[in-house]
Amino acid sequence: MAILTNPILTDEEELYWLALRLVPGLGTRRSALLLERFHTPQAIFRASPSELENAGLPGALARSVSSGCSFEDAAGQQQFMRESQAQLIPISDPRYPEPLRKIFDPPPVLFARGDVALLTSICLGVVGTRHPTPYGIAAAERLSGDLARAGLTITSGMARGIDTAAHKACLAAGGATIAVLGNGVDIVYPSENKKLAAEIVAKGLIVSEFPMAAIAFPQNFPIRNRIISGLGCGLLVVEGAQYSGSSITARLAIDQGREVFAVPGYITSKMSWGPNLLIKQGAKLVQDWNDVVVDLPQPAQRRLIDEGRQRIMSQGLGEAAETSGNRSASEVAGQNIPGPQGLAARRVLERLKVDAAIQLDTLVDSMEETSASEIMAALFELEMLGLVRQQPGRNFVKVW
């Protein structure tokens, strides 16, 4: 297997970024302040201790940076990266995810294994307890699979329970997923997820702000949770106790200005306390994937529709429309959407009007021969094709 190389950084530039990340006691906020002042890691290490102190570093830390004591460890990290086929994505890299760059304390670098292009995709975090109920597992699998098919990249922490269920369902649906670790990307934790980790590296992406070979200390996980929420435009909480890691991630998402979604649960289950409380506090109650998609920020919705249209066109729909003779675009669309959704799409288009909106519940009631899930899936496909438009209140009209 060929060794991956970073197409953006030279080996020397990569070494400087690694050395900056490995300075003991520097941290993300101080790193950000230094980068704002000096612009590059090279300039930071060339600065004198007095210049570094003037930039806000304590004297001992300024001398530590100036001494270059972290370069030996950085060279070792480079070797680990080559052996594990990992890449370094610094905050200055155009592939660094823009939503993450805008949070209060973005990591100065990300270590990555897999498809780095996913960092610029539309992401949604899915989190929950490590000890889920069968209901929680079923909800995580169904929602993650449906959201992945809708074009979202599912991010989670590859922990036991809900995280694992979300990743597996996403991969089974042929979707994209990102695992954010609380340890080095060359270490699998928990160990039973070795097969899952290998599949994510092959088909998705594993990222971490922690250096290569870093082990999974308990204090690392609350730190990494801000990346799970920060990567995406929203966060979905499936199950979790009132004071759980998923509740912490939800608070981080709120602080970051992200949409928060929650799956309601049994009031008798402690694993439902977290999401039920979030719903009481204003999180969006989620019963199906459409509840998430319709409340995403408008730019994300438009991008999902555009990318969905491109996927469908690339599968031959465009050619079919061009050769359809006198048939309407809506007829061609309905006939070329695969599976049961093709029939559902034709039925939906027959009922929708150009000059009058129809509410979703009314549409479902009028189509007794078609299930609600088939109708919503067909509506989403048609919306991505530009044949149906959704208006406020879940009202739909046919596009002229």
C-alpha cells in the first residue's frame, strides 16, 4: 500500500506544526493567540523569549517554546504518522473544516486517517449513552442510516453503544461517517471496535486532536466532544442520563450555535432523562430523519438538495429526462427514482399542486396506499430534483 503524503505541507512545515502542538502546557487558546500574532509556527519558534512574553506567554513557557524542546518529539510523531498513513491538517489548511475553525477553541491541528475530503462535507453529530436500551439502538440505527442516505456525514465518537450503532448504520447505508477520537488515530478504543475502525478508515474518516500513540485518558473525552459538535451544523442526542457525556456535548453545541435535536424516550428510563430534558429546554423533538433535515440551517439544506440532485443526475436521470419526448420532468423523475420511491414519487406529484400548498399530514391522509415514510422519502427526493418545494409548516407545492 502506498504511503500517503500531505499535498499541502512540506515535511519541514509539518514538523513545525507538530512541534507547536507538542509544547508542554501551551494549549489551544495560547496556540491560537501566538498564531494570530506571528501567523506561522516557524515565526513562533524563531521569536525570542521576550517577544513571546510580549505576546502573552508566561516566562517559563516562553523559554520552553524558544528552546525548541518539542522538536524531537515532533520528529517521532512524523514517523508514527508515516507508519499509520495518517495526515496532519493544520488550522491554516483549506481542508480544515470551516465550522470547527469558528468555535471558541479550535484545535490547531487535526490528525486524520481516511478520506480527508469529508472534513468539508455537511456533518451532523450523533451522540448518546454507552449503555443504550434496545429502543435507543434502534433509533440510532434508523436515524443515522436515513440521514446518511439524505447526504449528511454522521460524526460520532466511536464509543460503545449509540456511537457504534450510528457509525455502523451509516456505513451499512453506504453513507459517510467521521469518528472523532479521544486518543491517537493509530489506537483503537474500545478495542472491540477494531473491525469498525478499519472500515471507517477505508470508507470514512478518523480524526483526533491528540497526538499519535496518545492513549484514551478519561479527561480526553469531554475535550474531544467539542469537535463532534463543532464539525457539524447540528447535534442529535439519542439516549443519555441527565449528567452524561452526551448532555455535555449538547451544551457545547448550544454554545457553538448549533441546532440541537433529541429523540424522546420513556419517562421511566434513566437513559431518557437527558434527551427529554433537552426537549423541555427547546431542543427539536425528532421522530424521523425529516425532522432533522427541515430544521438545518438554510445553507446546509440548499447544499443537500444541490448535492442530491447531482447524485441523481449522475445516475442517468438527466439523460432520461432529455430523451423523454413529450413526458413531463415530473413523470420522468417518478419513473427513474429507484425502488418503491419511484411509485410513491409519481403518486405524490399527482396530488401536489402548483398554485396551492398541501400540508404533510393532509398529503399522508390522502395517500392511504402509501406509507408515511415512503411519502417523506419521495418528497425529499423530489425536492432534491427541484420538482417540489417545501414551505413553512411542512407545506409542499409542485414546482412549475
